[in-house]
Amino acid sequence: MSVPTVFVVDDDPNVRKSLSWLLGSVNLPVQTFESGEQFLREVGPERPGCVVLDLRMPGLSGLAVLERLAAREPGLPAVLVTAYGNVPTAARAMRAGAVHVLEKPYNDQELLDTVQEALTRDTGRRAEHAQRAAARARLAVLTPREREVLDLVAVGKANKVIARELQVSEKNIEFHRANVMRKLQATSLAELIRLVLTLESPSRQ
């Protein structure tokens, strides 16, 4: 598995150099990019870590990069850095998934604390993503009718109610429910409900 990395995206080589030194001073792996296009081209969603993005760059702006990252699953948490901060920009950045918007000049510890928060968020987000992928794989073995029965069971409906809604016998529902338990190797109703809720829970921003 890849080591979590701090990806620094800034068109100013002096900024890239200083941030590399700062992050390296606390033993954080760093990879730098001179443009948003280069970063998006070279770093896929499988790479863990976080992004430190400058707002104003030639080509794709920091906000444009943020919005493209938001479409990925899982998306990388990002820290937007700007000397031109204002409320609309900050609001748009946060909606696009930024962990923080830092205004220049910022102090070194503020940046390091923010990066650590973003890295922690990425670890949690990837764990949730892996749980959902595992749940999807388990549920993929069910037939469409079995999945339909499971979803109704998960919202607390009794067999006779499900039978009436699906216009089949209660014995038919019992048969499908037993198959669901067997295929998913579930030992309780609570376990089935947790499995369904894992798929329904949204990723943390």
C-alpha cells in the first residue's frame, strides 16, 4: 500500500521548495507539482494523503482542482492556500471538500496542524470506502428479490408486511430471508442492518 503523501501544488518554485522543507522537517513524505493539470494527471485516487493547493495558478485554479477531486472516490482532502481570501471563495472551497482555507501569510505550525488534520481525515475516509466496497461485494451475491427482501427487513418491516407489499406468501419471504442470512453468513438481524447501513452512510467530508 502507498505511503500517505502530502501533494504540494503551486506554480511558484520557491513555495514548493519551502513547503517541501517544512513538511520534510516533520518526516512527512512530499511530492510537488507545478500545475493542477500535472497533479491530476500523475496522482490517482488510489494514492493516500492530502493536497496543499495554491488558489491562483496558470491553467487550472486551486478551486478547479478541488472540484475535480470531489468527483473522485475516495477524494483526497485538500488545504487551499491563498493571498486573496474572501468569504465566497472560502465557502466555495469548503463545499468542494477543502479541509481548510489558509490565508497567507500563515505560520508554519498552523500549516502543519492543518495538514495533519487532512491526513487523519483521509485515513478515516479510506477506511469507510473499504468497508463500503466489502459490503457491496457481499451483497452482490444476492438475487434482485433477495436484495429487495433485505432492504425491507432492514427498515424494520415484518415478514407478513413484506409479503403483502411484494404480493407473495409469507412462507416465500421466510425462504428468501433464510437465503439472505445464509449467503451473507450473517448470524443476526442486527448484522444484516449494519451491512445495509454501511452502504447508505455518506463519506466524511
